[in-house]
Amino acid sequence: MRARNRVAVSALRATLAALDNAEAVPLDEAAPRAAALEASPVGAGATEAPRRELSERETVDVVRAEAAERLEAAAHLTAPAHADRAERLRAEAAVLLRFLDGAEGNAQSA
């Protein structure tokens, strides 16, 4: 049971990071940058960048891409020495796909 939890935790942590990255707003290269410390913003949250809100479709696409990435990587690990790693990647993909199945089933019934 512990091994299954580790696989799920690993898959979910990586997917949450991918979702966090997808919410990042690209920096505007034309925006002026402060050259001196005195010109820097001050105060709590002054340096926080705005985040995008992903739609449900975009969220599903990110999770699906994470699962596909794991399945593709597992397919490339054909050497017997990598069998454990390939199996772990397939197990992580299965965890993510289960979440997708549940999310898409809930969306259809709503």
C-alpha cells in the first residue's frame, strides 16, 4: 500500500507543479526593469506576478499531457535494467488517468 501511495504522491506533485507552471504569465520583455535597489517595489506582495486562471479544459489538457509524457518515457525504457522505472512511470500515468476519468465523468453528469 505504501508503494502505491508513493507513486500517487509523485505523480500528483509533478502534475501540480505543471499546473502551477501553466498558470504563470510570461514576462513582458518590453517592460522597464528597475536598475537600482531604490527603485524596487516595496511591501508584502509587491513582487508577486499575476497568475492566469486555467479553464477546466486547460487543466484537463495539462493532466493528460503529464500522463502521456510518462507513458512515452516508459515506452522508451526497453532495457531490462529499466523495467522498474518504466513500470513506475506507467503506474503514475494510471493514477493521472484515473483522475481524468473521474473528472470527465463528473462533468458529463452535471
